[in-house]
Amino acid sequence: ELAGLDVTSVLPTGYRELPTVGYHRALPAEGLLALNPTLVIGSQHIGPPKVLATLASAGIPVLQLPSAHNISELKHNIAEIAIATGDESRDDAVLARLDQQATQLLESPLPAERMAFVLAVEPGKMRIAGSGTSGSAFIDLLGAQNIADFEAYRTLSAEAILELAPTVILVAGHEGATPERLLELNGILQYTPAAKSGRILPVNATNLVAGLSPEAVTDAVGLTKTIQQTPAR
């Protein structure tokens, strides 16, 4: 029953085409109102505030959910959406799948791996995920260590990352960030344990825009298998 979505949302393969209403942090009131929604669902980051105020004055309820940083919080968000849409019977399958994947991740943690989550790449430096970010939550999901000892995102030099010796580098696939681009712009990283083991790996950043998503959990399960099949050198 979706009427529209923002540009960061991804529809299932084969789903019917829907109008988009801009970026979730900069939504246009006119575009939203034109869709005649009976409910708007988004993260805690949707806005701007004046648009939320316009929706409230128009009598359109808005469900804002906190960014999930673990599977328990993700399950809570899913349950809240089910209640808000009056469709509680359909969340059982999604929650059961998450429980199964959570068990898989708990049974195959990566505690020995020191990971860097790269959000953006520039010559000689990278933007790295610290605690409290979706990138760090994804590393936690893998049961690994985050090399970043700071909060939020911070730009580090390639030399600083080399010194931290990550065994795995995860590269978020947006803003031109790819494993190939990372090494092209920062050749010194070829000397990291991650590069020597062929463990500079892409991550679908779309699945982490507003915290962990069911798709991000699926990605984590697949990534765990990939890392386990490529031992560190």
C-alpha cells in the first residue's frame, strides 16, 4: 500500500514503480501532500522540522523510528511499523528470519578481525565510522573489532589507517567509494593486512542509511562467510 518513497529507499525486485519525494532529511511538504498519505514512516532523521510541522497541521500522522544499532532494536522497529499499519500478522516471517540470521552471526563471530568501515574516499584520506554510527553497528553485527576509537565519523589519513593495521576494510558503496578506488587513491593501503589478504570488501551503504535494516543483516551473514573463506595473512 505504499504511495511513494524517498531516494534512499529500495523497493523489492519487481515491485511496481512509485514516485519519489526527495531525500529523507530534506523532504518537500508539497511532494508529500500530493501523494495523499494516511501515514508517513521514517527514521529519527527525517525532516526538515517545518515539513513535519506541515504534516501535523494537515492531520497526517508521522511514525519516526530510532536508528537500529542491533537486531533487537531492528525487530522493535519492525513491530512498531506492523502495529501502525494494522498488519501485525505479516511481521512474523520477517522477525523469524532475523532470529535465524542472528543465530548464524552469533555462531560465527569474527572477534579476531580488526575492521575499518570507510564511508568516503579522497586522495590520501578516508572518512571512517566511529562508535554510534551505522558503520560501527555493522561491524558489531559481525562480532568484530572497530579500529576507530572515536565517536561518529572522522577523516583519517591513509598513513594513520595503515598504522592501525586493519585486517578487513569495508568500503561503503557510495560517494565514489569502492575497494578499487580506495587503493587507486591511497596506494599505501596495499601494505595493510586487509589488502594483503584480499579483504578490502564492498558493503551496500543503501542498507545502512538509517541504521541496520533487514537487508544489512543479510549482507552481514554473507560477508561473514566471505571473510572466513579468505584467511588473514
